[in-house]
Amino acid sequence: MEMGLRNRVAIVAGASQGIGRATAEAFAAEGCRVAICARNAASLKAAAEAITKQHGVEVLDQAVDVTDASAVHGFVEAVINKFGSVDICVTNAGGPPAKGFMAASLEDWRKAVDANFLSAVYFAREVIPHMQRKHWGRIITITSITTKQPVADLVLSNAVRTSVVGLVKSLANEFGKDGILVNNVGPGFTATDRLKQLAKTRAQNSGQKEEEIFAGWAADAPLKRVGEPREVADAIVWLASERASYITGQTLLVDGGAYKGL
Ligand SMILES: NC(=O)c1ccc[n+]([C@@H]2O[C@H](COP(=O)([O-])OP(=O)(O)OC[C@H]3O[C@@H](n4cnc5c(N)ncnc54)[C@H](OP(=O)(O)O)[C@@H]3O)[C@@H](O)[C@H]2O)c1
């Protein structure tokens, strides 16, 4: 399928590993110029070099903490200086820690809001004016299955992610007239370092083995396995492509069918 993405400029945040990295690779495979950020400069640089080597596209990497509005401003400015525009912006950051409600401190709540909600606001504020000028743009937020169905012991994610859905729908409504499509992608359990960390925490709390916890997640999905980062990335690339040109304001779960609702 021709995606129509060649030479588009795609920002992917939180892209040194996991779903963000797979997404940056998938855009590069479509011939996009890619700009990636994460906090750790060394692992980010390694990711950028690997993507350039594999796909032969230009990659801008900049160490940025997406909870810092001025750092996000500087990053988008660097993207414009290097590539001249920004067409696609995928917002992403690490997920909040697994905790029940009384175990979560007020600081945990503030951090979750900063990383998993306000970071999307910061990026949207920066990229929308550039997209308006071109009358073309795609903003895609990476959140979680928790936007549709709470997960046990992930109260921070369950509560904060839904605010992103409200933001996505509002932006889709306001900027559709400018050719900007805004959608949300919610991964289910996906095999990344984040998931290994989650399994470790659960194992410590429950006395179960990590393999048993993984097996339980796999069993919960009709496809009977956890997802691969590339499978989430492919859905994001499709949403950004010309093949999804009449889709905006939506949440697409990539969860192997784990969501139990209709
Ligand atoms: N994997 C799953 O099963 C799953 C399921 C549902 C939802 N999700 C959500 O999907 C998102 C991506 O998950 P993942 O599994 O790919 O996570 P991951 O393996 O932990 O990767 C997170 C990436 O984001 C970067 N990052 C974290 N905090 C950042 C910050 N403040 N500023 C800039 N970059 C930051 C990390 O690099 P640095 O540490 O160097 O900054 C890393 O590149 C998370 O929000 C996660 O909660 C994941």
C-alpha cells in the first residue's frame, strides 16, 4: 500500500527505545525525515545512528525532557531549522509507575500529568502553527488501553490518559478545517522495557513469577500473546498516511483484542 509519506517530516517523542523507537523506524522505512527525542542523549544518538544506517534517511536527535515546555519549544525550532517544516508529530513519554490509589503520592500525580498529558499540550502548541501554514498535519498521541478500560494498579495511567483523549477530540474539532488530523493510539500489553519493568513490580507485589505475569497478559487478549512495538508503530504510520485521510478525533487500540467493550 502506498502510504504517501515520502519526504514528510515526522517528530517522534520518547523514541530511543520501545514503541517510540519502533515508530521512528517505521516512518523512516516510509522515506520520512525523522526527528527523535528522549532524555538520555547517548541511547538516543545510538537509535538515530541505527535508523540512518538502516533506512538511509536524515534523522535529527535532540536530548529533550518532554515535561519541559521550553525544551519542547527548542526541539521543534531545531526541527524547523533543519527540515523546514513539521508534518507529523507523535507524542510519547514513559508511562507512570504501577501503583494503587493510596500508594500514589501527590508528586506521582503531578509527574504523571506532566509526562503523560502536558507534554502532548506542549507539542501541539508548537507544531500546529506550522501545520496550519501547510494546511496539512497529523498529530498522534501514544497513550494506552487505559483510555478505554482501567488496568489494575495503574490508577495514574487510568486517570491521566483519558485527559489526552479529551485533548485529541478538541484539537480534531478545532483544527480539522486546517487539514490537521488528530488521533490517539492506545497500545495494549506490548513487549518493551516498560512492560518488563511492570512485570517485575507485579512479581514483587504478588509473589508470582515474571513469566507467569507475562502469560496472564497474553491469555487476556484474544490473540493470546502480547504485542510487538512494530505492530503499534505500523498503526501509527497508517493513521499518519494518506490512506487514513478521513479519520480524526479517534482512539485506535492496538491491543490484540484485549479491550472487553463493544
Ligand atoms: N509497553 C506497553 O505494554 C504499554 C502498554 C500501554 C501503554 N504504554 C505506554 O506507551 C508509552 C511508550 O511505552 P514503551 O513501552 O515504549 O516505554 P519505554 O520502553 O519505557 O520507552 C519510553 C521512551 O520514552 C523516553 N522518555 C521517557 N520519559 C521521557 C521524558 N520525560 N522526556 C522525553 N523522553 C522520555 C525514554 O527515554 P529516556 O528514558 O532516555 O527519556 C524512552 O525512549 C508509555 O507511555 C507507556 O506507558 C505501553
